[in-house]
Amino acid sequence: MTPKTSKEIVRAFALLCVCAGGFGMVVVVPYLVLNNWIIVAAAGLSFIAGAVLVAGGLLSITHLINN
């Protein structure tokens, strides 16, 4: 596997992480306004997990661009 091919694979997975994290963050927004605190806590943790996925994907893409 050449370095260019591995960079493209990493870039594809990074973009997949950004899309999955963003989708997950959008999906849990309606649950954040409910009255049940257990559902709000679970949605909050899911929102944080989506934010971590987005941040990780963006950092990977930035690192690939700079190198």
C-alpha cells in the first residue's frame, strides 16, 4: 500500500467520522428538551460522543492537509 493510498483511506474514514458524529448530534437534539432526566442525560452523553467524533475527524483531516 502506497502512502498516498493510505492517506486517502484515512481521509475517507475521517470524513465518515465527521458525518456520523454530526448526524448523531442532530438526531439527539429533540430528546434534549424532554422532561425525563434519564433521557436527557442519555441524549447529552450521545451529543458529547458525536462532538468527539466530529472533533477527531476534523483533527485527522487537518493533520493530513498540513503534512
